[in-house]
Amino acid sequence: MSSSPAAPINVLLVDDQPLVRAGLRVLMADNPDLLVVGEAGTGDEAVRLSRELRPDVVVMDVRMPGMDGIEATRIVTAGPGAPRVLVLTTFDDDEYVYGALRSGASGFLVKDMALDDILAAIRVVAAGDALIAPGVTRRLIEEFAARPEPAAGGPRTGAATGAGAGPEALPPHALPGVTAREREVLALVGRGLSNGEIAERLHISAATAKAHVARLFTKLDARDRVQLVILAYEAGLAP
């Protein structure tokens, strides 16, 4: 007796450029495990359709008229059963990516990424993981490290609260209850290393590395690996 095929990943596309949405929709049409259930051109529409359609993943642009993708992400990811959000950005000139991740996004997409990478990113996030992957995310992490703190009165990337906002920003080096070994692990997570790479670097087993990361999730009240990366930078552990 053959098993029933898995349900497709329901995706909501949010971008103020119709051509971008059309391109992604056509791309996903050839993949039966991905289903575009709706499209939005503004942050307000993204919030409304997320509530109505209950997608698994929202591919979210950052710069849009009216409510931007940061605020929309904060609202969309709040509460139990919320969809996962993948930020869609041009990255090189977008100063709000960090704020979007702090608002509850589980990763990011770059608009000039290879199409296969975009599809893979959606699947990774839908599976409950965060898009912190060597070769893709490391560039983002390096950019975060090079960016100055927001000026007074500017966008507050760490001020979000609520279920979708993730942990509050910590003062530099303030990691209560975190052991010395866990600080080492957190520093390597902040550099974009996978559990296997962390195990190799610290000469421990992959299972031990995974256990350390799991304890960091609990101790730092982090929802996913993206938030651990952010906390590593805020604690001054990642270069």
C-alpha cells in the first residue's frame, strides 16, 4: 500500500514588484512540493493574508510602501502557529535586514540568489530550521559585524517584544547561566558554522555539539539559529 504524498508547503509571496512575485510564482509552479497560496504587494496585505490563508512560509520583501517588511514580520510571526518568514532583500543596500531578523524572521533571501537556492531556502525554513548556512549566510553575518549600531532615534533593531520578536538584546558579554564551553559554541554559531563544523573545530562529537546548541536555545530563550547568531554579536562573541 503506497503512502499518501506529503502536503505541499503553502507559500505567501510579499513584494511590491509584481514582476518579482510573478517570477517566483512561475519558479514554484514546477515544484509540486511548493504551492503559492497568495500574493501581497504591501505589508498590510501581508498581515491580512497571513491571517486568512495561514501559509507555512511567507517570503517577505523589506522595502514596501506603507507598512514595511520589518513591521509586517513582527506582526505575522507573533502568536502560536505563526508562519515562518523569509526576508527578501537586495541586501547590499538594505539597512533593515538585521531589524527584520530581530522581528522574528527565520532567515533571508537575496534577490539575485540562484533559483535553486531560493527553493531550498523555503524548504529549510518550512521544516522548522533557520537559514544560517555556510556559504549563504556567512556573507550576511560578516556584514552584520561590520555595521555600526543604530544612531539615537534611528530604527531600533532590538526593541521588538512579543512572541515573534525573539529574545531581548543583551548588554555586551552578558550571558547569564552560559558556561565557558557554551560561549565557545555560541561564538562559532555566530560565525555561521553548522553543528558538524562546530564539533570538528572543538574536537567534540556532533551529538555533543548539537546538545550544546539545544541548551543555548533554552538558556537564551532563542527561537532558532538566527537569533543565536544575533545574540552572539550582541554579546561580542562573533568577530
